[in-house]
Amino acid sequence: MSMITKTTSWLSDGANWSGPEGILARLGEHLVLSGASVGIAAALTLPLGTALGHAGRGGTLAINISNIGRAVPTFAVLVLLAIGPLGIGDTTTIAALTLFALAPLVTNSYVGVREIDGDAREAARGMGMSGWQILRGVELPLAAPMIIIGLRLAAVQVVGTATIAALTGGGGLGRFVVDGLAQHDDPKVVGGAVLVAVLALAVDAVLLCAQRLVAPRGGSTGRVRAGA
């Protein structure tokens, strides 16, 4: 049989979907690792990025610092944390993936707020709105599509990279790839890779829908215009 046929057979086998080491269980682990990492990264960076974009200063420094997480290989960070204070476990994986997710989130939140047309801010000030009211009522709604683009980038990257958790004994869909290689089970390896790819595409599609829902009518997700 061809590899496609063997992989399809592996994916369609109900026995591979059930149990504590089945596809559904590993999918749940993968979603928890990815969701926790992106959630923590968003909680850390979105307030910072939007505040800096509103203030119009400090953004370059924040972006350059966040890019360190992108420049350093995530696997290297994972190994260093595993042999360091955190040890092997989900906490180590989440910490490494959180660092990886910082750059697109802080960059897009800063740029999204900063590039709003100045006329929108001036109109809000002319209405007597305070700085906080402008940020909350004008800048954030207009910057939302750009912010969600950053969230899409971070989420898809983290979903794909979360497979490395299996290399240090963690769970997730990467478990099928690592275990399949150790067992010389090629359909399992390919099946695991397919599952990760499908999950990444599904996450991207959901966030793309969210991006379109919040996009201003007639506006774009690039430079935000006052009349959008």
C-alpha cells in the first residue's frame, strides 16, 4: 500500500482515537498547551503594545525586545528551561511557547493602534474624550483587525511549534511524530503531522473569521483610516 493509503487507514482506525494516548486525548493536550501559551503571551503584550501605540513612544524598543523570543530557537529555550529551574513538564513547554508568541502580538498591537489616522483621534479629542476614552472607544475598535492578525500569526506558529513538547516527554499531537519515529511507524508519523497541519489551518480559519467580523466596513487590515 502507498503511504497515503496507510496514513488514511491509521487516521480512520477508531482504536487510534480513543484512550489516554489516543488522538482525541492528544488533541486536547495540544490545545491546552497552545491556548495557555498564546493566552499568557496576549495578556502580557496586548496591554503593553496598545498603550505604547497610544502614547506613540517606546514601541521600537518593545518590538526589538520581543523579537528576541523569535530569534532564539524555541527548542533551545525548551531544553534550557527543562534542565534549569522548571524541569520537564507542561510548565516548561508553555514558558518556551509563550516567548515564541510575544513578537507578533506586541508588534501588531503597537502598529495597529499607532497607524490609526490622526483625524480620528483629533475628532475624539474635539468631542471632549479623555485619553483612556480615546484608546478604548476609538483606537482599539479600529486597531482590532490588525491585533487579530497578530493573534492569528502567534496562534498558528504556536500550534505548529507545540509539537516539540513531545521531545522532552510532553504530550500533544507531536507525541505521534516522536513515538512513530522511535517505533519506525511511518503512517503514525505522517498521521501526526497531518493532524497538526489540520489543527493549525482550523485555528487560522476561526481567527480569520473573527478578524473579518471586527473589520470596519470599507476598511482594511493594513493602515487604519479614520473614515473606515
